[in-house]
Amino acid sequence: MEILGIQFKEEIRGLIREEMAASAVITPITEPAALVPVIVNQKGLCERFDLSEPTVIRWRNKGKIPFMQVGSAIRYDLNAVAKALEVNNKKRS
């Protein structure tokens, strides 16, 4: 009877080890690309969308594209700008 008890204990320990190992696997939290902000300066925005700087300035001043400003530094979220341009194109059509 003792042998069965020891085998049973080892089985339980094995199961516990397996469960602990399985739960220890860390799954990275990933966000859809659209939710992760990609912040760039004006030059980066111009390069990404193949725009001229005067066009970006004009669109920013007219409120066509979103931007962030801290002091004199102006930055753009590429995803937010792409979405704004997409919405503007749909309004035109």
C-alpha cells in the first residue's frame, strides 16, 4: 500500500510541476498596430507620406491632421494622421 501512496504522490507532484511550467510561460501582450502610437517629427511625417513640409504645415493649420505640441516641438502620430487623411478622403468622395 505504501508503494501506491508514493506513486500517487509522485504523479501529483508531476502534474503540479507540469501546470506550474505551463503557467510560467509568459505570453507577451500585443496591441494591434493601429493602437500603438508611432510618434514622428515633421520631417518623418513628410518622408512617410511623401509630402512637402509646406503641405504638412498647411494641413496642420487647417486642422486636417492631428498633432501634438510641447513648447516649440511639434510631433505627429503616424496612425492618427493616416486615419485623419483617410476620413478626409472619404468626405471628398
